[in-house]
Amino acid sequence: MMPRALRRLVHMVLFCPLSKGLQTRLPAIKVKYLLLAWLGILITSWVIYMQYASYSELCRGHVCHMVICDHYRRGIISGSSCKALCDQRTLTMQRCMSTSSTHQVYSGLWKDRPVVIKCGLEDPLKTDGAPGSILRQEMSLFEKPTRGTSMDEFKEMLHSFLKANLGEQPSLNTLVDRVITLADINKDSKVSLAEAKSIWALLQINEFLLMVALQEKEHTPKLLGFCGDLYVTEHVGHSSLYWLEVPHYLQALVPEALSSSLNHWLAPAWPRRARITIGLLEFVEEVFHGSYGSFLICDASPRHVGYNSKYDCKMAELRSVASEAVVRGFMRGRRCETNADCTYGRDCTATCDRLVKQCNSEVVQPNLAKVCVLLQDYLLFGAPVDLRGDLEKQLRTCVTLSGLASQMEVHHSLVLNNLKTLLWKKISNTQYS
């Protein structure tokens, strides 16, 4: 038994510091904290479940691997990455980065070199989920060209396809030769049926077509290899302008101001952001009037703009970039009630002619204005005090750019060069240049 004096001492230590009012409220406080604990457990469980459900829906790399390697072993497709992926297993998928179940994106390793692996799949809702049905769906990708197609016929197929997707360009024959060289895996100056089927399927992917057309551009990720319609690109260290991306199912719970503040705090130093911005502006220049026509940025999202360890801008995602010819074709003859009906992607909008209820063919807002909207938040926070006023003025001018591209080329170039010069003067001759 505890001595009486010791019991009194324990009682005084445990209960005397608490007021009588608090002692009477103690059961209510316990209940409140118990409810909060249960609420925390429920929210945590829901987040874990949503993460799992999202992963299982979006990440189907194993299916992609199965389909590609099945076609390769049956001799239907070919590619410079097939042996590494299917036989040697030196090309492996690692972290899932997919944002769509039909467009698989994985970080990976190829002979210990970090890479990005991308491939397309049919919508899982259109199949019964069985491996056989998926194989049958994917088989349709490799129907062309058919056996018996001559080399001249295949070149004509390529020329017609590129003309439809890029417009009438004087350099299309050069691009056809580039595609043929890319398809010739074994460098025997011939293109086998499997090689032709693979390159034809790849060209149906907008991003792959752009990577081939823009392969010499500094800010386009390098194409490293392919197998069927799976392709491998260089790894971009940071695949978004911002470090923190709130999942869609948490956006209602996390205030935008909070995520924005966190991104400001986690962002690179301002001179490094200026360097990344200069690279992004150079990309806008590269696609404005290139060897194979003009291209339009139809979703100016921070998730599509990346950068490497040297803070050089690299476009992490090109699927939202479309050729001017494709966008014009989409608009031509399209019925509309408002300008919103004349929108390709998210950001490429033309005007609606309400008299004839048809879309005009030219997009009103140029690439530069869309990019500057993106840069306002990214570039202004933490900007040097002596530069902020001029920078704000330049960006304000930039975001208000509008009008048909054919009528504003000089103005577009002037605004872009002014902004680049302003940033470059500030970081030139420093460790960030």
C-alpha cells in the first residue's frame, strides 16, 4: 500500500494545478480531442485510398510493357529500344508520372542513365480489361503500312501525313528523310515492315512528331529511342516550374494561397528563375516561325515547363503544343455560338463570327501572351527592387498582346526581346548567367 503522505503528494501534483472549472470540463475536452483524432484518421485514410485509386487507374506501365514486348517478339514492331526493354531488361520503368490512363509516363533507367519512358494505351473503359482485349485494341495501331507497300509509296504516305499536320512547307522532304533515317534501326539503308509500322504509329502521337520536327532545338527534350509506339526521352530533372502540385482531390481542402506561398518558398533563387524564364522565351521564339511552320502553345501550364540541374529550360510536356495547320483545320468550318466554342485545347481560342455562326481560323492570343500570364507569378515574387517596376511594366504589356499573329509579328518580337534583354542584363556576368 502507498503511504498516506505519498498519496496526498501525488494527488496534489496531478490535480491541484487544474482549476475546479477545468476539472469539470475535462470529460468534454477528452471527447473533443477524441473526435479530432478520429477526424484526422478518416481524412488520412481517405487520402491514402485516393492515392491508391489514382495510382491503380493512372499507372498501367506493366500493361504497356506486356503489349509492346508481345508485338516485338512476334515481329510486328521494331525499334532501337526493343532489345533493352524486352530482352536485356536494361531499360526499366520506375516512378509513375502519368496524368492520364491513356498516356503512360514513367521515369526510368537505361543502362544506369535516367530517362523518361512514354507510351499510349487504349482507354481501359473501352476494353474488358483482359490482356487479350488490350492486345487486340493496340494491334490496330500497327495496321499501316501493309505488306507490299513500296519504299516510294511509304515516302509518299509520310509526305502526305506531314503536309496535313504541318501545312505546306518547303522543307517537308528533308523531314521525310529524317523520319526514314530514324526508322532504319539497323542502318542497312532499308526500312523493314516492322520498322515502318513502328515509325508510322509513333508519328500519330503529336508529342513525338514535334520532337522529331524540333529535335535540333535547345529546349526540346532529346529523343533517345523507341520500340513500337513507346518512346524514350532524356530525363528532365524538374518536370514542372513549381515544386508543389496539389492532387485534384485535395484542391478543395488546400487553399490556393497556401500552396502558392509554399511554392514561393520552395522555388529556386530569383536569378535562377530568370535564367529558366529566358529559356522559356527562347522556346517561344523557336516555335514561332520554324523550319516546319509555326506551332501554338494550347495549354500554358506550369506542369509542362521543366528545367534541368543547370536551370536550363526544357519542355517536359509537348502534347499541348500543336501546329498552326492543325489548329486552323480544327477551326475551319466549325459551328459556334460564342468564342468559347472556338477553342482548341485549353488556350488556343479564335473568334466566333456570329453572323454565319462559324469560327474564324486564326487564334487571337499569341504564345508569348500565354507564357507571360504564367510568368507573372513565377517571376515577380522575390524580384530585385531596382528591377521590379520595369519587369511589371514589361509583363503587363506582354499579357495584353492580342490580334492575329500575321499582323503583329514585329510587335511580338519587340516585346519578347525587351523582356529577355531586361532579365539578361540583370544576371549576366554573374554565377547565374
